[in-house]
Amino acid sequence: MRRRRGIWIVGLLAAALGATAVGVHATSAAPTRARNFASAFDKTYSCRVSRQRSVRLYASVTLPPVDNRPQPGGLFVTTGVRTVTQNGTTTTVSQVSLQATKNSLRIDTKSCRRMKHQIPLNPKGLPSPPTTVTPTVTGRVNAQCATTARVLVRLRFTQTNHTPSHAVLAIRNENAKSQPVAFFRWSPSKLSVYTAKSCG
């Protein structure tokens, strides 16, 4: 890997639980009889960031089950602005998340609003080469990045039978310069990650 990443086990569990508990499903086209129905999603959101002015990014490929529990790959963007409490446990809500499972897209519409303007879906302006992740190489990436008070998040992905198969995710500061923060190119079997120097 290009740089050492922190491992946030608690943060990951919080992100996953938050993404499961809150959000909206991706909009899909009219039902079809085809067995391998394919559709696409491409939207940009403006999301509030916590007072600490940083976002947590987590991404992984699909890994072998642990204790007979699946470990689907996914993407999580968590800005730290909202938490939920369920059964006495408080978890941090992920603002944008996606996993290699059916109907997994979650958007925290209480913290993010849809934008008509699309930001570029490329790693221009970010250090290269990217960090490459596979099931046998690292498996996952964690990063925490300094940002402005709001970030722009654009997610584009394709899915078959409502299960995501490929995705690209771009994150930029929402300010006059619109500096790039991170760029992810994801599939359940391979992940390429570009992050700004402000990420660690």
C-alpha cells in the first residue's frame, strides 16, 4: 500500500449498522422478465461534515465468510454528523454506502441533499499510483480525510438483479476550488483508491 491506513473496527461496525438502518434504496427501472436485469445509478450529493471537518472513508472487496457470516465488499462515506441509538447502542450513520448485496444502497437524506451539478468522475488532482486492493492483498482500506464544512459525493454504479457489480465514487470539497478528496474504483473483486495528501 502507498501509506499506512488506520483500522477502525468500531467505526466500520458503526458505518455498516448506520448504513443498514438509515437511507433509501436505489431507484430501479420498471420490472422485467429478464433473469439478468441490469440498471445504472449516477447521482451527486452535498453532505454536511462534522465540526471536526473530516470524513471517514472505508472500502473493501468481498472476503471469505467468517463464522459462516458473509463479508460483502462495499463503499462507505461517513461525515460524522449524525448518530442513531438502537437497543441501547449508539452508532454513527454513514451518509453514502453501497455493498455487494441486493438493494444495498443507502443515502442519509437527513444529512445529504441531491445536487444537479455533477462533479468529475476521475482521480485528476490526486496523488498516484492508487492503492490496489484484492481479496488476497489487504482486502480493505480505511482513511480519514480533512475537508471543508460540506463535501460533494458522486456515486455511479451498475447493478444486475439489484446487486451492485461495479462502482466509481468521487469526493470533493464543496467550496470555490472544489479540491478533490478521494476517488474509488470498486468491484467485489478489486478496488483502486486515490486519496488526497490530507488523508491518513
